[in-house]
Amino acid sequence: MNDLSPSRATPPDMSSAEALQPKERRSRRFAWIGMAASVVLFAASIVVLWHIVSGIDIGELKAAFTAASARQIGLAVLFTAVSYGLLTCYDSIALRQLKLHIPYRTTALASFTSYAVSFTLGFPLLTAGTVRYWIYSTKKVSAGRVASLTVIAGVTFWLGMALVFGWSMLSQAEALSNLVYTNLRLNQLIGLGAAGAVIAYLAWVSVKRRAVKIQGWRLDLPGFRLSTAQMLIGAADVCAGAGVLFVLLPGGHNIGFETFVAVYIFAVMLGVASHAPGGLGVFEATILLALSRYPREPVLGALLLYRLCYYLIPFVAALSLLGAYEVRNRIRASRGAFKPCESECAPE
């Protein structure tokens, strides 16, 4: 009866593929759970957003949308330019870590277009990686290196987010508790957790050279100096992005920027978790809920202007640049195709 025992060991002739099946099933199960959670989060946010905006007066919304002053629009455009300019530093740091020497004009083009496209379409690993490969492949950068670059740039983003979020939750714990009706101690605990995660990561990469393996693919992580640069650049970028929406908010809200940036980061994180393109719906619902004590129409008008300044205009500009880049490459390729013929067909 031993052959029927449930604790029987795996037969020695079992193939490695069969032995890995339980692990693969667990991986797929977690992937499905994550996807289901994202769908639920997105659906719940749409319901909340619909509930919030259903009572909004369209006339007042139009008035709020057009009420922004030239100064507000100018500052929003300026902060948008600063944010996207800092995003080019994400790629520069990643290229330095990978020991790749690429001209900055190429880095700036790849970074700006990849982020502008991925912010609007979502799925950043796929969309941003595709745009980057399209541009960097002309400089003989392999697909694996582009994937590594995309991951390192993502680490920069999350380090900056964690630093600013931890700082704002600790320094503005009381103001946040009054704004969003949370517990003061809970805010401080969350802030300590975020700050502790950043410090722990910096200490971890400082002790020795670190690498992570993803599906058998090895990625060397930046050391302390580059990680610190990542953190500071990411923090500045997050603050610039928050500044775009902050300057578009209607006057008289009496919300400090340090307080607002924590709400902004939380909204961005929920948008990323939802996998919705640009966090659409999720981001707006979070901001509207956090600022529920203020008139909805002006806040929603500011959110619409924010989408226009930070997402739509850069997206259109990125598509135009990518189109021009492809046309230029085609022209150069056609010129190169004629040069050999000219030299071979020349009379002796």
C-alpha cells in the first residue's frame, strides 16, 4: 500500500518541467490575483468617481475649467517641462549603470517619448520598453539592455516617491489627519515605514554589489552613490509633477504643498496599482475624495487641466517627435542605399 501514500517522494525520473509545475501554478495564481485586484480597484474607483461627478453642474464645471489664469497655466507648463526634463535623468543614470555611452540628445528623445506614451497608454514596462528599444536599437543597444534600463528607471521613480511620501507623512502628519480624516499616529507610522524602506534599500546596496534575478535574467543594481542620485532626482520629479496640479487648484484652498504632495503620491500609487492608462479615473477619484471639503467643480476643472498639461500635450508632442524620427531614419537609409551605387557606377 506504500505506492498509494500521499507523502510519496517525487520519482527520480520525473522531468524538471513536471517538477516545476507547482511553482508555475503558484506564480500564475498570484498573477491572476494581482490582475483581479487591479480590476476591482479600477471598477471601485470608477463607481466612486461617477458618484462624485454625477451631482456636478456642467455649467459650473466649464466655468471652473476656463477660470485658470495665465499665470496658473504658465506655471503648470513650466513644472511639466521640469518634470519631463528630470525624467531624462532617469535614463542617463540607468545608462551609466549599464556602462553604455549614448549621446544625450538620443537619451532625451527616448526618455521623453517613452514616458509620454506610457503615461497615457499605461502598461509602462511594455509601452515604455518598446519605444526605448525603437530608439536605442539604432545605437546597437540590445533588447535585454533596454529591459534593464527600464527596470532601473522604475527603481528611480519608486525611490523618489518613497522619499517624498515618507517625508510628507512625517512632517505633515497632523495636517493630513485633518484633511483626509486619518489618525495622526497612523500617518506617522506610514511615514516611518516609507522612510525606513528607503534607508534599508540604501544600506542594502551600500554593503556590496547587489543583483536581482527575474526569470533567470540577472540585473545589477546601482550602488550607494547612483542610488542616492536616483532618489534625489526621483524626489524632484515627483514634486514637479505634484506642482503641476497644485498650481492649477482654485485659490483659497489653504492646503500646504507638503500636505498636498502626500495626497498626490497616494493617488499616483493607486493609479499605478489599477493598471489603468495614466491611472485614469482612479487618480481623479482619490484626489476628489481627499479634497471633498472643497467645491467639486473647481477641483475637477483643475484635474482636467492637469490631464491636458501633463498627459495629452506631451503625448501629442511625443507622437510628433517619433514620427519625425522615423522619417529622418528613412531618409538617411535611402541616401545610404544610393551611395554604393554611385561609387560602383562611376566611370573609370
